[in-house]
Amino acid sequence: MDQAPPAVQAEGVVKRFGPTVALDGVRLTVQPGESHALVGRNGAGKSTLVSVLTGLHKADAGTVAFGGEPAPAFGDTAAWQSRIACVYQKSMVVPDLTVAENLFLNRFDDNARWISWGRLRRRAERLLADYGVQVDPSTRARDLAVEQRQFVEIARALSFGARLIVLDEPTAQLDARGIGRLFGKLRELQAQGVAFLFISHHLQEVYELCTAVTVYRDARHVLTAPVADIAKAELVAAMTGEQSAGATAWHAGGDGAAAPDESAEPVLRTEGLTVQGQFEPLDLEVRPGEVLGLAGSAASGNTALGETLAGMRKAGGGTVRVHGRAVRSGSVPHALDAGIGYIPEDRHDQGLVLERSVAENATLTVTDQLGPWGTVLPSRTREFARSVIASLDIKTQGPEQPVSGLSGGNQQKVVVARALAREPSVLVAVRPTAGVDIKSKDSLLGVVRRVADEGNAAVIISDELDDLRVCDRVLALFHGRVVATFASGWNDGELVAAMEGVGERE
Amino acid sequence: MTGTVRPLAADGIDSGPKGSPAGERPLDRLKLIRWSDFSLVPVILVLMLIGFIVSPVFLTSENLISVVQQSSELSLLVLGQALILICGRMDLSLESTIGIAPVVAMWLVLPSEGGRFAGLGLLPTWSAIPLCLLVGLAIGAVNGFLMLKLRVNGFIATLGMLTMLRGLHIGITEGKSITDVPESFRYLGKSEWLGAPAAVWICLALFAVGGAALAWLRHGRSLYAIGGNPEAARAAGIRVDRVTWIVLAIGGLLAAFAGILYTGHYGSVAATQGNGWIFQVFAAAVIGGISLKGGRGTLFGALTGVLTLQLVVNVMTLGGVPALWNQFLNGAIIIVALVISRFASGEKQD
Ligand SMILES: Nc1ncnc2c1ncn2[C@@H]1O[C@H](COP(=O)(O)OP(=O)(O)OP(=O)(O)O)[C@@H](O)[C@H]1O
Ligand SMILES: [Mg+2]
């Protein structure tokens, strides 16, 4: 007696985008009821495989089978949907439609001819309540915060009732509490025998949730193994192809970098800075060579604080000074001129011009330095782009490739490159490593550290402990207030507790 | 693998008695209405007041009926264009379709001798209307083929169609007007139902049907998803290309129908029928709150856009603006109407 056929089985899948080979004869098998992790560096081909498995892209070669039957014809999306549901890495909401409509897009009601909006709203309300998301279903999707939008997409995918669900980096935009809620849901579904394909750059999540793991590297299959049989170091080695890749998360004060000079004039100083309903008046001082962490979940107001520093939001009161000079609030050009570089949270909305090339995106803030008298010299742009591609290890065909053709993590690196292009004296980074693979994460954080070590100030806004580890000082925010301050060398548990609002210290 | 698990939430809970919208609070309903769709209603009222002040003729039923009659053909083009724009596409060739579709139909049915215009006389006269509609449908389908199968730029492709069809029109008619209009065209264009021109009722009915489909039908809603985020629409199982193609064909069909009404109303097809209309069509759509980038706007808004535009023109005419200044005013009117609607709705236009 043979066992049940695999929930999904892909064999020899090849996918090319022009000269790029995104998948080179890869395979993947997910057993029924199994939670299978797919890991690999940025650009390894994970999301491409997801689009092939969900019928969005047609593979150039190879076969896909669901439960032993060959996949539906390409283009018959409805047939694919009955087999597989998916949370895509890029946003798949329609910004001008309401949350309720986005949740039930194209599957409003099977038996009724007319859509009943009242009923739809109530269904949406129940679905959202189930995920603890507090949004009015009649809000338009464009008005949602990043995390809320992510939950809308997750709730939508999970509500299909499919036996196989793909999650492409669902946690990259969630804070710890959100991840907890998501995992709770996933475990419930696991108990019902639903199979998962789970993609993440957080290996601890893989260990927490999954039973088997597949590693891709450079568009090829490297290994598949039960999670229990493989140590984290081995996994990282398989992803990077280097044995020595120890988990060297960055630490402040290592490498004999000079400790920030206490007596130096602060580079960045805020006095009574506040935004109504987001965070309370806040005095900050960041000295040359210092990396300041602002830890807190999405609801803590730290993202709003970052946006205010970068000029994306107008402050309700208070001042921001860089090198003692006041910066006009609510104006990005003034913030840029004052030397504030910004890495935004939402790379699609605020970060990138997707159809333009890597070179143009990376140099968007420095067009005035690329040639005399307002000209932009292509040679200089290219040269500049080449240097950032090399220094940040961006995987691209070249400076001319449109950003839309980069993998998610590599897009994030272009955003970082642009913030660094102006050699800012203050770097404000909101979750700079969201969606970035383990190795690149190290190098990105290294870059932030280097910016500070050159005598500038850096502010990292995040709830990821790895991001915060490079900081010399971490302020924990909760509901718009600083609830605790930590010097480097803090203890994980205490910081997490402070971010969640327990154990206030001050 | 076809079995499904019990979904986590919501689905299936709606097992209560059918058609009992329990807990439907009126306030919720109010919240669902997008007020910006109605923003032109006060503007229209103000225009009517101004019209009344400018000229006592304005509020007579003849004048008002002539305004709506003149709006009816334009509004059908706007209806088609609005559907296409909501899908995130555009079709410039509508303004030529309104002329070429009746011309081709008449060319095929009119006898080859006897009349001033020598047709082919291939088909019976009763087939004029179906033929005309078919031509419109075919033009829309060709546009769809160019944009969706060949993936050429829609703006330029339909601009090419516009010019080409205009040329075809002139070629077939040798630049002259056709006055031997079939009786069926005349009937639709001229007759009155319940005291108002039939064309007006037909237009209203078509807008109502279209509006209801966009608001309450799955396929109607899919237009917004396609225009708003085509990838998300595709991932949600909407057949983006098929729906867009159908919408383009419907656009052509509506333009052909507008051609029938127009031809019937004036009793002839001029060589310039529809010439320059596309500007008004786009203007009315945008004034009515339809986004040129797709995914936004309603048919009600589009209809108020048409009415606003026509009322301003009417008020100007009644005000006795000299004809030589018409073109200047046409441009100025559109800009003014655009600005008014921008601020009346409080939404950015794009
Ligand atoms: N639409 C596209 N056009 C051109 N190249 C593409 C396109 N989509 C993906 N690629 C390329 O295919 C490769 C694999 O990309 P993919 O998005 O699958 O990576 P990934 O493993 O999901 O990475 P990440 O972890 O950063 O999300 C990359 O080199 C990318 O540049
Ligand atoms: Mg990816």
C-alpha cells in the first residue's frame, strides 16, 4: 500500500526571465499535512517558484502536480485556486477597493447573482476579528498601515479553505505580536491537516513551525531534509555555499570601534517632538558615531517617529535639529538637505520607482551630483550604481535592469543604497533588513554601523533584535512613550518585555 | 486534492435564513456611499440657477429636453469610455466608431442606384441596426486584439484606429453626407416616449444597467480590481484579459449605438460625424470622477460629468456668446469644470 500522493510535487522546473535563469531545474515536494519551509538567499528563486506553483507564471519546462494529478491548464486561475492559496511577497491588494471587497475579491457569493454588500461587510468583520485586526471593513485598502494590509492578505489566503497554502515571507512586515497571532492560526490549520509551504529569512521561524526544509541556492535545489535533522549552521552553509558562515549578528562596540564620544555635540537632536495620536513629546540626542535603536511594535509609534524625522510627516510640535540647525518639519527636501537619509518601511509605496532601472533608483536622491549644470551623465550614474551593487551585494543583471525584475530582498537593498547615496550625516532606517537574507543582513547592518563609525549618527527603528544589536543604545517605545532605555549588551528577554509593555523600568 | 477544510472564519457562517439582512443599520449603509460621487449634483443645481438668471428660456421644457437630448449621444460614448477607463485602458477610436458604424451599415443595405448615395444593397434594410451594432462590436474587438494579444500601446493603437476609421468613413462616403437614413434609425432618434425623446430613456436605462452591474455583479466589480491592480486581480482568479476584451467590445458597441441615435436624430450622417468628440468624452469622464489611471469612479459620476459639461455649454449659448469664440470657450469650460469638480469632490484627479 503506498502512501497518499504529495500535496504538491514540482519536478525539473525551469524559468527564465530574459537572460536571468530564475529557476534551473528545481524540484520540491510537500507531503499532505506537512509544513515545509523553503529557504535561500535573496534572488535564489523562491518567489518565482511560488508564482509557478500558483499559476501566475508559466514554467519554461518541468511539471507540477497537486495530489498526484497534473496541474490545471495555465490561465485557468480559478482551477488553481481550488488547490492552492497564497500570500504573495508583493502586495496583492487593490488599493481603491475596501478591505471587505479585497478579502472576498471575485468570490463574493457563489449562489447569489447580486452581491450583498451588507452581508459581505459582516463576513469581513468576522474574518478580521478572528485575526485580531482592528480595521473597519469599509476602509479603503490604500489607507491601511503596512501591517494591517499584510494581515488582510493573510486572512484572505487562509479563508479559502485550501488544503495547501503558500506563505511567501508573511512575517517580514509583522511585529512580534502579529507573528504570534499568525502562528497561532497556522497551528490551528496544521491540526486540521493543511499543508504549508513557508518562506522566510528568519530561520528560527522555520524551526518553530516547519517539519521539513528545502534549500535553494542560485536557482538550484541544494537539499531537502527534516528540520529536526539539520542544525542552523548547516542550513546557513547550504544557503550561502560557504562553510565558514557562522551566525555573526552584528554587535555594537566590537572590532575596537571607538565608543561614541559623550562630550561631542549631538548630530541629531529633537526637542519635544510629537505627532498627535502617534507618539508623545520626545527628546532625543544622537552623538557622532552612535547608533540609536528605537524598539517597538508597529503600534508603538516608532514608525511614525521615523517618518517625522525624514520629513514624510509633519510634526504636531517640537523641533528636529541636525548639527544644531533646525530642520523644517514635513518637508523631505529640507530633511535631505539637512543630511537626513531615510530607509522607508514600505518599499513599494515610498521606496522605489518600480519600472525604472536599478541605477536610476539608487541615484534618485543624488541627481544633482551626477553631472555639471543639472545634467545627469549616464556614465556617472552607471559607475555609481556599479559601486553600490558591489558594496551591497545586489543580485541584478546590471545597473540597467528595472527594479520590478529584482527579487524582494534585492529591492530592499536598492532602497538602502539610495539612502546611503547622499552620505547622510543622520541615517534613519525603518526595519532596514525586512526580507533580506541572513548574510546580506549582516552586511547591511555592517553598512549602518560604518556610517556611524565615520562620525555620523544612525537611528534604527525596528522590533527585530538582530537589527537592534548594532545599536549603542536602545529606547523601547510602547504606545508612543519611551518605556525603557538599554545600553548595548542588553538582554533579549528584557527588551522584548519592554516592547510589549510589560516591566516598565522608568 | 479537491477536498476542502472548514475555513477558519466567516465562510459558511452565513447559513441564516436567506434574504434576511438582519442588523443592517441605516448608518452603515450611509457610510458605504462615497459622497464624492455626488459632488457634481450641487454644481448642476447651481448651473441651473445661473441658467435661469441668464435667460428665462433656460427653464423651459424645450430647452431642458434639448440639453438632455444633446447629452444622450455623448453620454453613451462616455459610458463606454468610463467602463474602459475603469479597467485601466483607453479607447480613442470611439469618436470614429460613432460615424463609421452607421455608414458601413447603410453602405451594405442601401440600394446601389436610385438614392444620392450608392450602397451595395447586399442586405435587407431591417438589418441596418444589427449590422451597425456588429460593426461597433468588431471595432472594439479589434482594439482588444491589438492591445491584449499583440500587446501594443493602447493609446497609439486606438489613435491609429481613430484616424484610419475616419479615413474609411470619408472614403466610403466620398466625403459627402448620407441622407437616406433607414426608417429604423429615424424611429430611435426621433420618437418620443412619455414626453421625452426615446434616446434619453434608452441612455438612462443603459446607465442604470451599467451602474447596477458595476455595483452588484461579480464581473462588474472585477473591472475595478483589474484597473486598480491587475496582478492582484489575476491572482484572485479574474480573467483579466478576457474581461478587458469584453469591455472594449462593449465600448465599441455603445459608440455604434450612439451613432444610430445621432444619425436618426439628424436624419443624416455627415463626413465629420463625431469629429473631435473624444476630447469631450474624456473631459466628461474625468470631471465625473473617473480616474485615467483606472480602478476609480462610478457611472453615476460620469453621467453627472456629461450633464455638467452640457449645461455649461447651454448656459453660454443662451448667454449669447458669439460663435467665433466657441472654441475658446469649449476649452475654457472644460478647464473650469475640471477645477470645480476637483474641489467639489475633494479628491485628486489622475
Ligand atoms: N519579472 C521579472 N523579470 C526579470 N527578472 C526577474 C523577475 N522576477 C524575478 N526575476 C529574477 O529572478 C531571480 C529570482 O527571483 P525571486 O524573486 O524568485 O527570488 P527570491 O528567492 O524570492 O528572493 P527574495 O528572498 O529576495 O524574495 C532574481 O535574480 C530576480 O532578479
Ligand atoms: Mg521572494
